[in-house]
Amino acid sequence: MFLQIAIASEKAVEAAASGGIGAIGIDLRSLIFQIINFAILLLLLKKFAYKPILDVLENRHKKVEESLKNAKEIEHLKSSLENEKDTILKNAHSKAQGILEQSKKQAIEVLATAEQKAIERDKQLLVAAHARINNESEQVRKSLLGEVASFISKTTEKVLNQKLDSSTDHTIIKEAIAETQKNISQ
Amino acid sequence: MKRFSRKQLAVATLALLEKHSLKEVLPVLAEAIIKEKRTNEVEVITREIGNQLLQKKGQLTGTIETVFPLTEKLNEEIEHLLKNITEAKSIHLKHIINKKLVGGFKVETPTIEIDASLARPLHQLNSIA
């Protein structure tokens, strides 16, 4: 191909030298060679320099974009996590508050129940103590009454046995007859 | 053998007493009671005889207990009282001196019992103990 271009340029140079551009002082051959050189340089640069650089740039651009995308995703994820964390914390706080409230309520109920039970037990103990005291005092009263009655009975019997004479006894009998008669009449 | 009722025994005893003396009747009655194995009913049978005696003949029999012997007047008053109560025509009381009565009197007949002794309230008082 270069050979064909060189032959063509040689033909062009010959044609130019015979007139036209050569007439204005431009070396057509040199110009063609420079164009060819430039083209070759351009091709070489395009093939070995521009493309790798562009590829590198493109890759870097892609990486940067990817990084930015990742960063955005991370940011989004972070925000989402933050939200989730807030929600979890809020829920946990709410649950903890609920548990605390319930615990307080239960504690109050337990205390109230225990207090009520204690009051009931105290009442029962009081009633039992009253009953026991009443029972004991009743027993003491009966015992005392019995002792007093026994004492009076024995003493009266002794006194009457010693002091009661026939005359007094007859008076008592008369009164008893009158009393019985009165009861019959009624 | 047919078992007699207490009332039948009492009526039969009274019928026998109209014709025979007490000394003759008593062994017959005792034999009948022993034969019928009713010795534990002696007291009740005796009371029934007294009751029948009161119903059929108007005679009231029983005992009177006092601490001291009774005067005639008091005895009459007590008999009068018993006549008023039982409507008996005649009263036959066996007098017993009983110092345990302390004072007053106690009458026991088949139909009534009057305890006007001083021992009774004393026993009642004592029973509280």
C-alpha cells in the first residue's frame, strides 16, 4: 500500500513539478511525504497511544461512575439502615416503655393484692382473737359463777342446817303451801 | 303366758285388796312380778296402783318428807292442798324425816310431786357449778 502511495506521490510530484504548485515554491514531494508521515503518525498514535489512553480514561470514568453509584447506594443503604435503626430503637423504646408500664402496673397490682390479703388476714386474726378472748372470758365467767354458786349453796346449807329451827321451818312450809295454792288458783 | 299390763296388775291388786288383807295380797303380787321378770318395774307398778286407787276410790297415797315433825295444823293444810290438786277424797301420807331437805317439805304421790324444800334451790344453785 505504501508502495502504491509512494508511486502515486512520485507521479503527482512529477506532475506538479511540471507546473502548478511547484510554481509557487512548495515542494510537492515533501508535502506529500509530510502528509503521509502525518497520516502514519496519526494512525500509529491512534492505534498505540490514543486508544489505550482513552480505554484507561473510559475505565477510570466507569470506575468513578461505579464508585459514585456505589457511594450513592452506600449512602442510601446507610440512610435506610439509619431509618431502620431509628425504627428499631423507637420500637424497642416503645416496647421497653410498655414493659416498664406493665411491670409497674403488675407491681402495683401485686402490692395491692398482698396488702388486701394482709388486711384480710389481720381481720381474720382479729376475729379469731376476739372469739378466743370471748370464749376464754365466758369460760372464766362460768367457772367463777360456778364457784360462787357452789360457795353460796354450801354456805347457805351449812348456815341453815345450824340455824334453822322447827318454828322457822314451819313458817317456811306455810309460805310454801300458800305459794303452791296460789299457783294452782292461777 | 300372757303378760299383764301395769294397769291390769294395779286393778287386780285393788280387787284383791277389797276381799283380802294387804299381807295376803302382797306376796301374790310379788310372785307375779318375779314370774314375769318385771322386778325393775316395781316402782312404776306401785305408782300405778296408787293412781288406780285415786281414780277408783279417791284415795291418794304417798310420802311427805320434812326436816322436823309437822304440826297437826300443817299436816291438815298440806292434805287440803293435795285434795285441791288431785280431787282425792282421802289422803294417806307416810311421813319421813329427812335432814337433807334443809327446810320446807317434799310430797311424792303416784300422780303429783311437790318439792318445796330448801334443798331444791340450793341444788339448782349448786348445779351451775
